[in-house]
Amino acid sequence: MGALKVIYFGTPDWAIPPLEGLVSKGFQVSMVVTQPDRFTGRKKVLTSCAVKNFALQKNLSVFSPNKIRDLNVVSHMKHQSADIIIVCAYGQILPQDLLDLPRFGSFNIHFSLLPKFRGASPVQASILAGDSTTGISIQKMVMKLDAGPILSESKPIKILESDTSRTLGEKLSVHSKNLLLDSIDQILANKILIQQDESKATFCGLIKKEMGRINWIEDTPELISRKLRAYDPWPGIYSYDINGKRISVLEIEINREQTKQGVIQKDFSIGCRDGSVKLKIIKPEGKNIMSGEEFLRGRPHLVNTSLS
């Protein structure tokens, strides 16, 4: 089993533990495929992804094509002998030619209990939905998004009220390492896979920056709280004052008292649907992190004005 050849696809921190597990157990990881380097931060520094950095530390071969579906890329990949392809949070859809490349098939580690939350953001979706548990699925990959038959699933994993996407993703990634290693024997034994129930499928898309903007008319206190957790670390939640300055919200307190929706009160409570929230810790545009009280002390003219 130690000679089993694996091509591994992954990009962010969450994809490191399964790769680390494969390496530590002696599997021959013949290639690690990641997203290409990106310019990040205000200074636009060219930065490698977490999986690429880890792979290079382990002296693994790394391939970071701009488009995995490019015919030249596919041709290059076809020259790689592989027994299994494992994908975890890679960030691009693999073409059928690559899915068919390994003799034992291509498998995806997905951070939900499929068919629930098929798509790009299952961790965020589980928090936004207010779910108390989630889990991990390993599915054989097909061209239809996250619709492949299930090889194995984790037991339900508890979502704490304090969990953010950051902490929940880290928790799931650690569990996925052991689930993958336990599943390798099942792959080699050609275990009968379980087809997903299409009638129970739900979906989640890419997270976009504008999703973090608070809607003071439609959002309830509970939903604002869940957004705060789901969109940590990105895009965060935010609103704009009457001068068009962005206020990033880092900590809130839920209130049941209904005040005028979207209007700033003296204690920095803001009315929303079915209640209000107090903005405890914020980061005003161009300023340091501060308490809501400190913010209003320096800007008393904003009391009774609206956020949008």
C-alpha cells in the first residue's frame, strides 16, 4: 500500500491535514496540484497558497496551472501515472479526462454530509443555516457538482455556538485526515458506493464580498450573528454610515428590544427585523479596531442617523 501513487489537489489551509496524512503513512504523492500564486494585500505581494508551501517543505512535486481544463494542462497531467486522485478544496472543476486518469478513481473530500450543501461553501452554509451539526463526505467524483456516489461519511460533528467558518473548517479538516486514511482500504477493495438521494440535495455557492453587508430591514439579530460567524475570516460583516464610510463589525450583542431599523441609538444599538443588535467591537474605515462606545464618543453627531 505504501507504493500507491496519489495525485492530490488542494489549495487552502483546510486541505493540508489530509495531504499530511497521506505523506505520513507512506503513500507516494507523485504530484500536488494547487491554485497558482496570487497577488495579495495592499502591497500586492505574490503569495503561494498554504498547500503549495506545505508540499514544497515536504519536497513534493507541485503543479499550479492557471486553468486545469486547459488542453495542454490535461495533456501534461495524462503523463502522470496515478492510482488515485484526491481533491480537497482545490477551487477548480476537474475535466472528465482527469477524473478518468487514475485506475481506482478520483475522490473528493467535501465538508458536509451530502447531499446537503453541495457546492463551494458548505462550512459557511451550515453556520448560516443555524445547524447544530455537520460532517464530512468522501465522494467519487462525477462531472455533476458534488453529486457522486458516497464512499464514506463521518459521524455528525458538533457546531459550537462560538464556531466561525475559520474554527469549524479547521475542525473538519483535522477529522478529514483520519476519514480519508480509513477510506483508502475501501477504495482498494472496490467498496459498493451509496448513491445520493437527489430529492434531498441542497446547494451553496461561492461567497461574495457583498454578502457581508448587513440588511437592517430583512436581517434578524440571529441571522446577523450567524453571518458574523459564517463570514469570518472573509468577507466579514459591515455597514455604511451616512457619509458612506464603511464600518466593519467584529462583535455584537443581541437585544430583543425593537428600535427603529437601521438607526443608531446612543448605546450603538441598531434596530433590525424582530429586534436589535448592539455593535460592541468595530473597525471604522481607515481606523483601528475600537469599541462601539468609543466610536460614538468621538462622533456624537451620528446618533439617530442611519446605517445602510
